[in-house]
Amino acid sequence: MGDLVHPARLQKIHTMNRLLLDYYRCPEEYGNFALTGRLSRDSHYFLFGLDTICYGQSVSDSHIQPSRDGLYDALVDVTLTDSEPRLPFDPVQVIDNLRLERYVLNDQQDRRNLSEWKAIKRIYYYLRPMLPTILRHQAQRMYFKDWKNISFPCWPVDRTVDRMLEKLLVLSFKARSVNRIPFIWFWPDGAQSCAIMTHDVETVRGRDFCSRLMDLDDAVGIKASFQIVPENRYQVSEKLLDTIRERGFEINVQDLNHDGCLFDSHDQFLRRAERINYYGRKYGARGFRSAVLYRKVDWYSALDFSYDMSVPTVAHLEAQRGGCCTLMPFFVGEMVELPLTTTQDYSLFHILQDYSTSVWKKQVSLIEENHGLASFLVHPDYLLDKRAQDTYKALLECLAQLRDDRKMWIALPREVDKWWRLRSQMRLTCQGGTWQIEGVGKEHARIAHACIENDQIIYNFE
């Protein structure tokens, strides 16, 4: 009798085999992977090819390194047998560690500084209302002075997760001796990439500028979502909400009161989550974003929203460092995460002191080249002067041109959330030698092919 497989290991292998299928929506036979051995006790940094940093357990403690320099490359220990790649790590665990930013939570330096950081944050938010704007900006620039020294994730965009999945697909090709597979394209109607515009309303002045901001968006035919702070910051009138809805824009909930303390303790988060969920129902909001992009993704199950927009791809210029390392939406339990993949306007204008569109254009170019989601956070509060408005108008014109010339899908966040959910339930079937898409919304889906060329994945349509 052959060796029995432990049920927990069987479940891990089954979960591992869903990884490519969930990302690519490709035929099931292309998603098989297995482990080469027992995983190490502790998590650590290692490589998967020289350009991809991973964090998690590998098959041997001997590969643990004290730093990210001179890391073990797990790719050299991959074997191809029985039509499936055998890996010296669990890619599901590694990708979760990146997407959910667990590599930050497990970093020794961050653990040492956690108490100090919480104390500083409490003092800052206590004093913030009394600080002149110029002093706030100076303090923030001092806090971010080291941002260029952060090597991981990679600024201005990071696609470590996406690149890792491409490498896994290459290994699947090699194990099965194929060089081309069909899959369900990432975006509807063959769009080459996607973009969403979002506006967080933080102050009375920002609230009062919302109508003018909608005019700017409408001038180029782009609709956006407005994230409203429901308590303490300003009065939220039914007239404001009705105006946003009637003009075809979207309303979401932003935090509870924007005091920076939502995630200070789990008990406090749960109490506030009840109020946040109440306002979500009251506003008819499907999406959520936390104030200042503070986040603890592992707590999100308490939030009753269809999607979240609080996790940056690269958080070098955010108060909470880290990043989810992907340009694509992904599921966090039942919630879809629409990551913030570009630099928000506040960081651009007041930290980098850059009123050009060069950073945005560089990020959009990289995202569009890799068929990802370009998500923007632009506050009405920081568009009150002409210089900022001119910069924003130039961004809108750039996006409108990409929509017209490069087939970029510019959508509301709720539309992207809906599409990603529909696509996650679609599947490919082969009938009479022809691949077809089955599932609700299939009329907007397209079959593409992933091909291997010089050990790289390229995409094309039928």
C-alpha cells in the first residue's frame, strides 16, 4: 500500500493547486503543484528567481538568512516530475504573506518599534488640530525622509505577486511540455488594463468642493467614487449624497471619524466596525477605505462591505509602511481588495513637493504595460488651489487618452468589484475542440492565451 497523505497536507496541496486557477481562470489541469518536503518551522526571506523576493517557510531551516542580502534562491530546488512542479515552499502561504502584508508584521525591526510608533501616533493625532499646516507638512517630510532607502517592495510600483504567478505558470508549462494555454482575460470586453478614480473627502472645505470636482471628472467622461467620513469631521447631508448619486458617481464609507485610531486595538475596531457597517447600509455603500490607509487586513471579516480600497501596492510614502505587492484585485475572505497602485495626491504634492504628472504617468505606464489596475486617490481637500487643479486636469486628460487609444477600462470601483466577482466564478470548457467560457457575465469575457517565450509569459488573444 502506498504512503497515506495526511489530511492537512492534502488540504494544503489542494489549496496550492487553486492558485493559478483563481488568478488566470485557466483549465484545471494546469494548476497542479506539490511540495518537495516538510516546511521549516520559521518564516524568512528568500528568492524565487533573482528578481522576486518571497517571505515564508521553505523546506529547510538551513536556508534562513539574517537579512535580505545573499538570499537563498528557491528556484534552484524546483523539480519537474509527474507533469507537476514540486516546490520547496508553499506559494499560497508566500503570496498571502505579501498580499496581506504579513512580512511587515513579522519583521523584527517593526516589532521593536511598534510600541514607540503607537505612542508617537497618539501624540501626533492629539496635537494635529492645533498644528499649522506648514508644520504638519514639515513633520511628515521628516518622517518620510528615508523612503528612498526602502528596497522592498519596489517603488514606484511592485508586482512581486504577479511576477511570482507568472513564474509558476512557466513551471507548469515546462512540467506538462506545453508552451501555450487559454485563460479568461483579466478585464471585460478585451480591455488591456483598468483604472479607477477615488476621492476621499476629509474636511468641510473638501466636502464643499465635491460638486466642482465632479465637474472636472465629467469634463473628460470619468466617474469616480467619493469616500465619506460619517462622524465628527463634517455634516453629511442627504442633499450631498443625493447629488453624488444623481450625477452617476459612487458613495463609499471612509473610516468612522478619521482620528487614526481605528486599528489601535481589536476590541475598539470591532465596536467601530458596527458603526461603520451601519453607515454602509445607510449610504448604500459597497466599498470601504480606512483613514490614512491604516489597515489590518486580517481583521476585515468584521466589515460588511463588498470591497476595500485601503491597501497600497507600495507604501513607502504612507504612514503605515508595507504594501501588497500586486497590481491586481484579490480576495480577502469574502471581500475584494482593490489595491491603491499609484501615489496619492497628498504624498505627491506635500511630501515629494511635485506638482507635475511625471510620477503618475510613470506608474500608469508600468501598470498598463502589465495589464493591471491603476487606482488613484485624489482628495477634494488638496485640489483647492489652481496649481493642484491643473495637475489633476492633466492626469484626467492622460487617462482619457489611454481609454481612447489603448483600450483602458475606466470604471467605478463597484463595477470592478462586480467584474472580479463574476470572473472568479467563470470557467473554461472545451467543446468540439473549441474553448468556451461558462458563467454569468460571459458575454463580456474574452479568451486569451498565455504563451512562454524565453522563460517569460506573454499574452495574446485568439
